[in-house]
Amino acid sequence: MVIPLKTVQTRKRSILFANPVNKQALSAVLKNLQQTLKIATLSLLLWFVPQAQAELTIEISDSYENALPIAIVPFAYESNSLMPTDPATQQTQAPVDIAAIVKADLRRSGRFKPLNPASFPMLLSEPEQIEYSDWKALDIDNMLIGKVVAEGNGLYQIDMRFMDVLRKNQVIGKRWRNIPATSLRQVAHQISDLIYEELTGVRGAFNTQIAYVTVKKVAGKRQFTLEISDADGHNPQPILRSRQPIMSPSWSPDGSKLAYVSFESGRSNIIVQSLDGRYRKVIADYKGINGAPAWSPDGSKIALTLSKDGSADIYILDLATQRLQRVTRHWSIETEAAWAPNGRSLYFNSDRRGQPQVFQVFLDTMEVSRITFEGKYNANPEISPDGRYLAVVNGNGGFHISLQDLYSNEFTKLTDTYLDESPSFAPNGEMILYAMNKNGKGELAVVAIDGKTSQTLKVKDGEVREPAWGPFLTR
């Protein structure tokens, strides 16, 4: 897999919007960056042989006080008659604990409180086994039961039934056939999504992926790895390894590609890369800065920041025609474009008022209006999938993730961690993934949009940063 690197900007905020300083200082930073890029020698290291990756571990720090109690019964395990009967070779349990994964998913959302299986009156896998009066005593409304059946040749059948304890009926029933062991976690996340949508009315986002960058020391030197994993940090897959920094991956709407910045040529390039490594193309190799790519909602265009005409401005590249459209024309630094869900406007950072704030430009008229007014620093704009909320890094008393309701204009601080940056909405808009710095070490965190539940994702060895939450996978 040839997968490029998106590197040199040491972090969008620190390069383009370093803590409020004067215009001359910012210009000097940009000039120095350009000079550095010209003389930088990249020793880019790409490995195509799979290597063990450290999974992200999750720590849940808060949860809803009114989280809904729910029973997730451990799935039964069976093998069909064709399976070996020799006790020495007979498999006694499924390779993946489906119920444990569902339990963890629902708990991480903050909306549900899975009960301890030790409190269950019995373990079961079929509706006819349920004594509803016993389960009602646990003060629950719903329960999940199911089983995993080994079909032979490393394939499995998974049955799930989601039951309404009060009404004594089945709400959801589904069967998966011929599932390899490597896909059992994905099925578990699909079950979590079904339950979440049934009980909240919102599509679940457990069966999705995230992209991020890990940093660790290898032979005394820093190694940067662009990775993708399941939303819970499992199944990490390296996309690119480099001795140079990697930054800000951006997902295509269909989840098949990433756009990022690479310095393999000795200067910044923006590259589009398929996850399977079969497609890779440089889409921006202009003089000066090529950075901050962002896909349009329909996947046909990419917004980017270029300084080829002098100052850093926002442009739009049509991927089919390669036509480049300049969106902003200002002496100030304008970067970090984020598309509105309808594709008709862009939100972006600009210091045209002296300090970084978020502005919106309408692409039909090129009319620009200021969006953020809370404090002297607002950067890294991201829009929720429904277009209602604007997530930003707010610099009032530290750098924290804040949320502006674009309907009511209410501005809410969501996080209380340190040096927060790079917010990224889950595709259902219910959670925000972001990067933070804890005790001098980069970690990721997830916070609910109401701020009532949060979790930390970190690697045991090294740091993790530059997160991007991918789109929904195909149902």
C-alpha cells in the first residue's frame, strides 16, 4: 500500500493561528515555514508488511446520571454437527465476545447503563426461555439475547434478539451468516447501532472508523503513523509511516479515501489516497503552502488552503476537471475550511479582524459573514452533519472544544481538558472526537454534544493526535 503523508505544519493552529500575536509575527511564521519546506530533506519510510499496532484504550470519565438500564446477556455459543468432536480440538467459545462489545459500545455513548451479568436471573439465548417477571425485577425495559454458531471453515452465524421486557415481545431480530472471525467485531457494532437507533431514534455510529496519527520513538527517532481503526480503537491499520510529522487526515464522503498533506518531494503536497493503496494522486503541488484539505459533501471537490498567490487563502479544487476556484481574497491568513452539509457554503478561519475567528462564505455570491464572537480566539471549525452546530477550538482561558448552536446562537464550552484541538463530529452528530494534551502527551477524547459524558482514547506507547471521524459505513 503506497499511502502518502500529510505532514508539515506542525499543527494547524500553531502554524497558521498561533496564540493571538501580531500580523508581522504570523507572516514571519509563514515565511519561515516556506523556507523550511524548501530545504527540508524527507526520509519517508513506507512499510507494506503488516506490523502489530497498539490499539487505542478507552477510559470513560463521566456518564449520564439518568442513563437507561439495559440487560446485555452473554451470547450462547454452539457448533454445528459438522464440527470436530475431539475435546482437544473442539472450540468451546466464540473468538469474540459479541455481548461484551455491545455492552461497551452502549456504555460509551453515555445514554445506557448495561447491568452486571452477575445480577441476571439466568443466562439464555431464546425468547421462549424468558421469565419476564424475573427480568422486570431488575427495573429494565429492554434486554439483548443471542447466540454464535460455528458453521465450520472459520465461519460463524450470529443471531440477535432485542426484547421489550415490559411488552413481552421481540423488537428486533436479525441473523448474520457466513461471518469470518475477523468480522465478528463489526457485527457486534452493527447490533449496537440497531439498539441505539431503536431506543433513541438516531442512527448509531459504533460501526464506523476513525483516522488518527500516532507518534512513538523507534531507534531513538520519532515515527509518525497514519492509522485507521474501528470507532472504539480496535483493529488499527497503518496507512503510512514516516519520520516526518503527519497531520489532519480528511475522509472522503464514501469512506474509501483520505486526503492529506505530504512532504515526500521536499515541499508540501496534498494527496488523495485510497485506503486499499490502489489509488494515489497528488492534487495540489503549488508554490508555497498546500494544506488543510476538506472534501465536499458529494465528494466531487476538495477545499484547501494555498499561498501560491501570496497570502494563505481558501480555494476549491474540482477533482474531475482539476479546475481551481479561489474563494477568499484577503491579505489575512484564511484556512481550515469546513463544508456546510448542503455544500453551498464554507466555514473557515480568518484573522481579518486581528485575531482568529470563524467566518462563513456563500459560494453563489461569495458573501462573507462572521460567525463566532465569543472570546478572542475561535479556530478549527467543524459543522455537525445536520448543519445545526459549529464546533470550534475556543481560546478563552485555555484552548477547549466549544459548541455554537447556529439556530439559537448559544455558545457552550464542552471540554475542560488541556490544549484541545481538531474537533470531528461522529457521522450521527451525537459525539465529537478531538485531540488533547495530557501531562505533555497527546491523546484523543470523545465528548457528547451536551457535554455530559466523555471518554479518553490513548496508546500505551507513544502519543495519538490529529483525529478524524469517518462517515457511516454501508448498512
